[in-house]
Amino acid sequence: MAFDTLSKDFSAPAIRSACTLCPVGGNCVTGGLPAADMQRWAGVMIPHLPLAQVGKQLYAAGANADCVYVVRAGCIKTYTVDGEGNERVRGFFLPGDVVGLDAIGIGHYPENAVTVVAAQVCRVSKGQLQGLLASAPALNMRVMERLTRDLRLALALGGDYSAEQRVAAFLLHIQERLGGKANVLKLPMSRRDIGSYLRLATETVCRTLTKLEERGWIISADKTVTLREPAALWAVAEPVGICRPRLRLAA
Amino acid sequence: MAFDTLSKDFSAPAIRSACTLCPVGGNCVTGGLPAADMQRWAGVMIPHLPLAQVGKQLYAAGANADCVYVVRAGCIKTYTVDGEGNERVRGFFLPGDVVGLDAIGIGHYPENAVTVVAAQVCRVSKGQLQGLLASAPALNMRVMERLTRDLRLALALGGDYSAEQRVAAFLLHIQERLGGKANVLKLPMSRRDIGSYLRLATETVCRTLTKLEERGWIISADKTVTLREPAALWAVAEPVGICRPRLRLAA
DNA sequence: CGGTTCCTTGAGAGAACTCAACGTCGGTGG
DNA sequence: CCACCGACGTTGAGTTCTCTCAAGGAACCG
């Protein structure tokens, strides 16, 4: 892995170009910001920190919340462990997503964050971010949008839906987050993680995928899922309300 | 009702005093703000609009999102109706809570908002709020805190818990929101609303309350619930993670 | 090549749901 | 004043969906 040398070699000019050359592009929280804001963002951000190891921890639940992270590549999951030892995945973060935002306003991270696959992230200290938010209204609004988007998603997924509705909505949501074009999805996470996230047993996730496959709506081969009948999936997932045929919920 | 005349008679000095005299006090989103920020907040806020009618709508899902509301008295619920006609309560808003925040960043409200009981709210236009956020960092941070608090609550309630855990957590959460002292709670909402919110059938809410009562942990009499063994409820609700014996999650 | 983890399928169990009935309460109108 | 009505709360009985337990196969790694 050349990750380590890469991150060490970056000097100030390279940092500025880090965002303009970023594969995430407009999907990043900074997408569409005025150049001046981007400049200031780049000034406080530490770009593409490598997280080559699967299961590598960004931060632990209860730790002092001093940073937020923007995913540049790979996938991060957040999860909690309750007093009974039950682990629950609270969110998957794909390129462009911000991890740790929900710690704004409290001193400690409410959950753990680890890599699901090898990943790269950009880091910003919370203090510097707050300073930036106070003086860059456009960025402030982008962060608010992320927070409200996460909130709407959490409220939607909190609903009482069947395993089929959940899994269909999950697949479509991942498709949207990955760009919304390709019908072949590489799911980075395990069935167990999907189940934990969707509040389903691992076996139920499997059975549901099998059922969708028997209907010809998808082709499920381990981590690769091909959507053959997105319209049918949309129809099933509609009540969940987290994805729409042509109209995206978020602005 | 003298509500209407009250709201019409308020002039600038009265408006400024509206917050200092507000029964919500420090629980409001503006609690603890510098005097200068309070002044500006009071300048754009329209105080205690009366909503005497139960079921009175603040806004409809899909409507142009032009305002946010702070609850001054009573209770507001937000809910969605999916394509199958299923109604789902997404949140209850008690005095001090902000309704409509999750529409920041999108043009339309994602859900309906109606009164659960007679209520009073304060209104701020979204445009003026955004202007204020850009120039009053302390207020901006308070709003962020509300958003992240709502997000953490939604994520917590989204988990896979038993009916008993959910109901216990709900009761304790309401107690906290009402000040955290009194053990006698007046629940403003119906069993049906509670069930919709907690993802339980109405009957399951009833049965669970009955079960908790048989154990001597609570006394349930229609809308009035008395907590007799809060510690036992805490122990049951712990995995949900939305309320804590002595330590509150939010700052 | 053994060990581990993940994915998948089957069979039985359990928690919550649906359907149904009944009592209470508050409002309405005769 | 009282009968009627609808909404709400409560309890019971049977059903269903998902979970748990169990086991086998496939992929990956040391």
C-alpha cells in the first residue's frame, strides 16, 4: 500500500488540489461551495488519510469527539454496543459522507466508527470546523443539509416495514448513494452488518435476497447484487420513503 | 379564547419580553444565548401563536417549507402517510422543541405537523432563521445541537427492541422532556399515536402498560401515568440508550 | 491444508400483529 | 334529561412474520 507515503508527501499546494482532483467530486459535503470557502476548507482539512485495514477504528464510542471525517473512498460503518452486548449498526458512510457529525453539540462520540473495507478519509478538527461554520454560511448550510438528510433517513428507516420492504429500500438507497446509475452494486458490508442496520437477522437478509432473486428482480452473488427490476423494487420500497424513481428527496 | 387578541396586541417591547417571561425558559432552543442574540431572535420571531384546536395543522407534508416553529405550550406531532395509507408518527414535540427543522436544506416539509392537544407555538420564517444562523454562531450551534439530538434519538429508537423496552424508554424520555422531576406524567397523545411512534400496535402498547402496572412499576390511568419504580424502568430501557439515570446524553 | 468467517437453507419457537368484542367517556341531538 | 354515536382504551384468541437454533457449503487466510 502506498497510502502512507502519499499522505506524508502532501504539502500545501497539493492539499488545495486535493479537493478539485477528488474522485468524490460534487457528492462531497463541500460540493458546489464558492472557491473561497473551498480554499478555507482545504486549509483546515487533512486529506486522504489511509485506512487500509478492515475493521480499523476511526473513533470509539464515548471518546472525546474532536474530529469529523469525510469519506473519500471505501466504506465506514458506525455502531453501538449496549449493556447486553448487542451490536447495532447505525449507519454506513460512503464516499462524500461525513462521519461523526452527530457528535456536534456533545463532547463525546455516541458510537463507534470503523472501516468496512479499506478506505480513505479526510479529517477536520471539530474546533476548526465550528470556526469555519461561523464564517462560511454556505458551508454551514451544506452541513445542515447533511444533518437533516441523515435525520430524515433515520426516521424513515425507523418505521415498521417488512423484511422485503427494508431490503429493497436498502438496495435502492445504496444504488442512489453510489451515483444512481449502475444496476450492479458492490455491497461492501456483510449480511450481518446489513441485518444489524436494517433490524433483521442475518438469515432473514439472506432469505429475502433469495426471494427477490427467485422473482427475477435481482441477481445476488455474495457482495455483488444486480438490480434487474428496479421498478419492482421501487414499488415495494415506496412506503419506506427513502428513495424515489426520478425524484430525490434531498435537494 | 383570548389567544387571538393576545397575539395581535404584541408590539416590539412586548415581543422582547416574550422570551424572558416564557414558561419554557432554558429548555427552549434559545436557552442560554447571549442577550444580543436573544434580541435578534425576538426580532424575527412571532410569539405564541394559538392553536386551540386539537388536530390543527401547522403544515402539510409536501408543502413549501417556509417556517419553523418552537413549541411554547401543548404538544405537536409530526407524521407521514405512505402510499398504502399507513400513518406513522415521526415525532412528538413538547415545549421548547423545534418543529420543522428537518426541512432545512430541502424546499418542502417531509411530513405533516398537527397539534396533539391545544398548543401555542412561536414561528420564525426559514429565510430569517438562516440569516440569523449565518450571523449568530451561538444560535447556529444551538440549532445544530437540536438537529444532532433529534438524529441520535431517531437512531436509538430505530433499533430492534422489545415492546417493553420501547414503552419503558418512551415513558422515561417523556419524563425527561417534561423536566425530569415529576413521576406523574400527563401523556398528551393517544395509545394509537404512541404505538405508531414506537412501531407497536395500539393493543401492544396497552398490554405492555398493563404488564408494567402488574409489576408495580407504574400506575396507568388513561393519559396519566405514574412512575413508581423508575430505576426498574431504566434497567429495562438501558439498551435503547435514549435516557440515563443521572447522566443526560445531550450536553 | 486446517481453521475461521461468511453465506445459505431448513425447522421449530416466540413476540407482536390482526381480528374481535366490550366498557368507558364525551359530545350531539332528540 | 337521556339515548345515541363515535373515539378511545382494554382484554382475549388465533395467526403470522421474523427470530433462534442448527447444519452444511463456500471463500479466504495463515
